[in-house]
Amino acid sequence: MQSRRLTRQESRLVTRAALVKAAEEVFLNEGFEHASVERITEAAGFSRGAFYSNFRDKEELALAVIEKRCQELAQALRKLHRISDSIERRAAIRVWFLKQCRETAWIALRLEFNRRARGKPQVARWLAELCRQEIRTCADPLVQEYTSGSVSAEIPAVALLAVCHGLGSMGLEFEPELDRLRDAAATLVLERLLSAESRMED
């Protein structure tokens, strides 16, 4: 049976997704500044023309990469939140949170792109909106597990994201002792949220 021919719009979406995936890998390996359009299109298997048919510039592509990351985080958190056993669910959330603190390449990329956005107001606005999406992503399934209705979920969500980005940007993974300290610090934040919730319920 002959496969259905993709429509022009479907083909464009496939090309765009491939460029975003390739850019993610190149950005994480080489950094935003050093990643060229040529390197990204080569990794994706497309031409420069395909790139500029989908993105105005490298900054717009980087925003698409960050948006993809937000969607993946949301999907992962929804999966964790569906775990029925509360003890198992909270243990899985702790493991997930510690893993985010170890995503040093992603954190470095975000810091690099933040610097880039300072001189470009439009890019800065797009990035701010994506940050709001990231906060909402964490506030919905993750923070509800640890905070009561008396606390705005966005506040501890920002705290958790700040801990992830801060610990991940300190280069603690280069020394085993410091690496353990990072895990302990990240766990402490979650435990404090949990203990605060317990005090509110008493």
C-alpha cells in the first residue's frame, strides 16, 4: 500500500520539527553563540532556504527549542502526577527535581540566551512569555503536591525553578563532594515545602 503524500503544510511542520530537534542538539553541544545556521541545517539534513522558510533568525529558532523543552517538561510532570500512590508519587517527583538540577547544559543555554535577549526587546518579550509558561507548567502538577490552597502555586514554582537554575549553574558536578551538596540542597527545598504544607494542615 502506497503511503499518503504529505501536504505542503504537513511537510513544513516536519521540516520545522527536524530543525528544532537538530538545533537543540547543536545548542546543547556547542552553545548558542557558536552554533551556526549552517551547522544546524547540516545536522537536520536541510538547506539554508529551509531554515529561513521556517525561522527569521537563530533567536527565533532558540525560542522554539525552549518552547519544545517546556512542552516536554509539562508532559513529564503530568505523567508523574498520575501516579496513584502518594508516597511513590512524591518520591518520583524528588527524583525528577534532582535530575532538573543536573541539566547543566540546558541551564547554561538558558543563561546564554537570556544575555542575548537583553539587547533585543522583541526577543526578550518572547522569552518572558516562555518563562511564564515554564512557571505555569511547574505550578500546576508539581507544586500542588507540596503546597496548600492558601499559597499561590506560582510562588513556590518560581522558587523551585530558581533553585534548579542556580544549582545547575554553579558547576558543582565537577567535584563529587559538591555534587552531593547540590542534591542535598535541592532535596532540602522540596522537604521545606512539604513541611510547610504539613504545618498548614495541622
